Amino acid sequence: RFVSDFELPGMLYGAVLRPPVVGGTLSAVDIGEANTLSGVKLIREGAFIGAVAENLITARRALASIHATWKDPTPVPDNIIAHLRAHPKSGQGWENALDKGVGDVGQAFSSAPIMVEASYTTAFIAHVPLETRSAVAKWENERVTIWVGTQVPFGVRRQTAMKLGIDEANVRVIVPPTGGGFGGKHTGEAAIEAALLARIANRPVKVHWSREEEFRWGYLRPMAIIDIRASLDSSGSLSGWDFVNINSGTAGIDVPYSIPNVRLRFQPAASPVPQGSYRALAATANTFARECHIDELAEQAGVDPVDFRLANIDDKRLSSVIRAAAERFGWNEELSGSGRVFGFAAGLEKGGRVATAAEVTVGGNSKVTIRRIVTSYECGAVVNRDTVMNQIEGGTIMALGGALFEEVALDHGHIASPTLSHYRVPRFSDIPDIDIVLLDRPDIPFAGAGETPLITVAPAIANAIHSASGVRLRSLPLIPNGRLP
């Protein structure tokens, strides 16, 4: 049973009072009306206010009757790009700043006959798990057992112990089947809330976030701002590469092409909303920017984009994946002179190599339709073919959302689209023909397949849209309204 289905004898349902915007602080509160409701126990510990009842509806109704006054944090300007550029910060772990390179980029640029410069952005997007955050907590003496859907049980254990002021040895975390996480269930908010409510109520308590709470209080995939300058030498080969990522991270930032002069930088920024891990991390943003830029360079060089990539890659595994995708797609055969429109992208991350070819049409009213996607993938030895194929197909469908239309809209720091009626995820009607070419390399240790296949979907589609329309789209989502801007 999933945690959202899980029940214990004598269990109560809990709900937590939250400010209207992240960072808001409680100025005043009147709980008089809520105290009159039958079957409700109000719980307060400092700024934490919650309610428990025999059912969730009653607990939420109690919270709705509380009159609270909140002090909002400093308003965030609508121009989030300018805000992130202007607010760098130091970071740790995956957020740690990066500045590395080889050769002399400045010298390469000064002597280059062809230079291409561009900026790319990707939006904040939500994980949208089918099962929202859920936890059940039960105390026995001074020890608490928590059943919670999480990807990091030891992290939740540590966070809960710190928040409750108890030893980690007194916190037990059990992880039943979990309804999707995609990197979004790395923190322990629901577990902590359930434990706090259960300790004071002296009964087992379940906390199950609403969809709106999941949107407003679950962290998001970081927005990315990426600036690229790149050059070609007189022979048409890549000669210089300067790549700067602001805010989203370093995953996938290394360039897989043979370039003698490279500088790679990552600058963490002060995000106006909570952000964290998301399937494939920053590799999606970094690959999107890089592979769109590579296409622009191929166009400037007057070379087919697949041939251009192969001519500038030394990684034989990646070259094999590129050739496999192009061959299955019929890149140089059936498509030549057919009038059909297609795009290509390639990349590597977490030990896997991936290449994607996409076919699109741009019809009346500039409506864009994705017709076909071919992805080739190589992750070393294939242990279970069906599992790997399922991961690639599922990842491709999920990546379509971020590529085409998924975006968390912000209004002065407030999340403006906290429901699924306003936030679109891929539907059956959005899914094109998906063809997978799986390369088995039993001579190479296996790597995962859950993340890397996502990273080439967006750039392949963006490059195809450019081929179809001449419009170069440099921001994700590419077509939030289904049409060219």
C-alpha cells in the first residue's frame, strides 16, 4: 500500500496552516472560531499551527476558519531572469560554483572567422507526482516511526530529528511503495509535520498534501539562464567554447565535442522560490543550450548537423549512438528532399550516451505538431531490456512536457498556477511515435537509464522547429500555447 492509502488504528488526519507565499511570517492569528468546531484539536508550537481531526475535510475546514495575518517577504520582480543574474550566491554540493577550462578561449575568439553568441533559458517546472507528499507518524514513548513516500529516507530521518530536537536513533523511517518522485521527494516536510502533530495529539497522524500544497510548497526544477559564445576556425572546426550557466547546476555541463579552447562556468543564484533536484538535474538545460548552439554552428559552417557532430567528436561510444539514431531515423536516405522537417541532438550524462532525432510539422496558425521521435541509447551492459526500454519511453514522454509547455508561472514570487487545471502535463494526444534503439555493450559496466534519455528531447525538437520555420527558439518551454510565438 502507498502511504496515501495507509492507515493505523486510532489515526487522525492532520493539516497545517501555511502563509500565502513562501517566506511569509505570521504576524497575528485568531483561532477562536476554529476552537468551536467539534472533533477538531488545534495544535500550536511556535509559528507552527495545525489541526487534527477524524477526517481530512474537517481538519482542513478548521484551518480555513483561522484568521491569520501574514507579513510577506520582500517582493520579487516579475523579471526573474534579471533577478537571478543580479543575485549570485555561494553554494554547496550540486549548487557549488564552477569555473574550469583548457586552452585560451579569448585567443580562439580573436582569431575566429565565425562566432556565434546566444542566451538560453529554461523555466521553473514542477515534478507533479501522481501521489502528492504523504506521511503517517506514530509515537511510542520517546520514539517516532514515520511511514513516508521519500527518495532519501536517511535524509528525512536526519531532518526530522533536528526539527524535533531528538536523537536520530529515536526516529525510524519506513518507505512503502511511493507514487513517483522524479527528484521531488528529497525533503521531509510532510514527515516532520506528521511527527509534530502526532507528538502533541498523542495519536498516530497522517498528513497528505493537497495538489495545491504540492505546487506551492514542493520545490521546483531550477530555472536556468545560459550564455554561450563559440567559434569555428578557418577549416570549419570548433575552436572556442565559453559556457556560463546561472542557477540550474553543473550536471551535463561538460562539452562532449573536441574543442581545444574551453571555459565552463556555473554561478548559483538566489532563487525566489524553493528549488531542488529534478529528473536529470541541470543536464536537460545544459544539453538544450549546447545542442541548439551546435546546430547554429553547423548552419554557419554549411554542414549537415549530424555530420558536423560526428566530425567534432572523439568519443566513439557517442559517435555510435549518433549513427544509430540517424540510421533508424533515415536521416540521409528517406528524408533527403522529402520536404519533411527534422532536428537532431546528442549528449552524455551519468555514464550513458544518447541521441535523439525528431520530426515536426508547422501547420496553419503556426501550430506545431511532434510527429516522430527516434532515440538511441547506450548505457553499457543491458541487464533487463524491458526495464531499460520503459525508462527511456517514460523519460521521453516526461521530457516532452518541459520541452513544449510545462512552466510554473510566478507573480511577484507567488506561484500563479497551483492546480492541474492550469498546469499542463503531457497527454495521450501529445505523444508522437516513439522509436527506441537500444545499444547493448556487455563489455562495459552498466549505467542507469532513468535520467539521461530526457536530455536530448527538447533540443532535437527545437532544432526541428528551426528547420521548419526558420525561427530559433531559445527558451523552454518552446511552445506553451502549442504555436510558434
